Amino acid sequence: MAVKSMTGFARYKGQLDLGDGIFADWAWELKTVNAKGLDIRFRLPHGYEDMEAAARRLLDQALGRGAVNAQLSVTVNTGPTAMAVNEQMLAEILALQARLEAGGQVFPSPPRLDALLGLRGMLELAERDIDSSQRQQVVTAALAGLQATVELLASARDAEGGRLQVVLSDQLTAIKALTAAAGERAAGQPEMLKHRLVEQLDLLLTANPPVSEDRLAQELAMLATKADVREEIDRLAAHIEAGDALLNTAEPVGRRLDFLCQELNREANTLCSKAVDLELTRIGLDLKSRIEQFREQVQNVE
């Protein structure tokens, strides 16, 4: 596949057994759209920011152009949680009771344990957390998963590039046909130019005061040069041939195709400005429209 699109999406997920009933689920999402260069932005979970450098190197090696949004999600399941007594709160309650009794407060019966445990905040969930070694295992697995995600993204960009290549080839074929039509129409310009020169000559000869022979020669030469579009037709044909070659080059060609569009548009503008009849002008305008459509699609090429 020669043409690769900068537009693509891929998602890849996995699960890691960290032992002791602890599992880590992770998932990568990669989204890419067109951009002038390679712009990578990460969204990483808290505690995993230090893996960005390695992840960025991986994406730098795999992608040539595009705005990339890379998002990683990590969920750690530590298994059933245990209940723990808030011992500080319990100690403060018992200390309060002792102070009240020392001050003469009489309690008919000591506080019951079940009543104390029923107080809000007395019982807490004892959540387990992973250690640094387990977190490093998650980082290693996630980076390996990123490589797999990039491969899925490359496949998506290749598939989109295949569809894009068909569109670009069709548009380049249309540009080639319009260029050929312009060449055929331009072949009839000498006769039209002849009539234009005769009219111009009559005006110059009857001018008052009369025009010098040198000035007359300059005006006629300028008119003949302005109406000659053979160079523009030849350059358009050369640019089209270069475009065909680029569409079948197995490397990123987006920037070169973008520059080629500028050259095609420049020649089409000159062709329109030199046209001496309405039909050639119409062909030139159609050519400019096709080139613009071609340029719009080129913006998505890597």
C-alpha cells in the first residue's frame, strides 16, 4: 500500500495477573487526524506518568505525521475488601467516657460494642494497593500493549489510505483529461491569435501620433508571447506524471503531494490568464476546481 491516511482509530486491552488475587485491567485508545507534522498528546492515569517517554518513542518510530491522541486507562482489582475498625475514633470515644466518669458522670451501663461499631465512620473498608514492583509489571504490559495498538492503528490507516488512493487517482486522471483538452484547445489559438494580431495591427497603424516600428514590433511580440500556453501545458503534464509516481511510492508522500498541488494550481492560474477564448478559460477553471478537490484530499495523506 503506497498511500497512508493520517486518520485512524484503534483500541486494545488486556488483563494482568499480579498474584495474591490482584488483577490489573488496562486499555489503550489511539486516535489520529491530519496535521502538518507529528503531534502526540497523552492522557495517562495518575501514577503512570513516567511511562510517557517510552510510549512517545514508540509512537515516534511508528508514525510519520498526524495529530495523535493516546489514552491509557488502568483499573486494579485487589479482590474482596476487608472491614477495619477505626481504632483512633474508638480510642477517642473511650477516652471521652473516662473523662466524663472522672468528672462525676454516671453511666447506667457501659457502652456496648455493637453500638460503638454502629457509629458512622467506626468501620472502614481496608483497601489493598499494589506495590512498586507490581506497578512496574503493569507498565511493562501496557507498553507491550501499546505496540499492538499501534499495529492495529497502522492497519486502519492503511485501509483508509487505500480508499484515499483510489479517490486521488481518479482526481488525477480527471486533471490529466482536462490538461489534454486544454492542449487541444490551445492548438487552435494560433488562428485566433492571428485575427487578434490583425486587429491590434490596425489599431497601432491608425494611432495618432503613429506608432514607431520598434514599438509596433514590441506590442506584437508581447501579444504573441502572452497567448502561448504550451509551456503551461507541458509543465502541467510533468506535474501529473510526478503525481502518479508519488501515489505509488512506498513512503510518506503527503508533503510532496501538497507542494505538487501548489505547482499545479500555479500553472492552471497562468493558463486561465493567457487564454484568448472562452472555451479555454472554461477548461482552465474546471482544471482549477479539480486541483482544489485533489488538494483537499491530499491533506489527509501521511
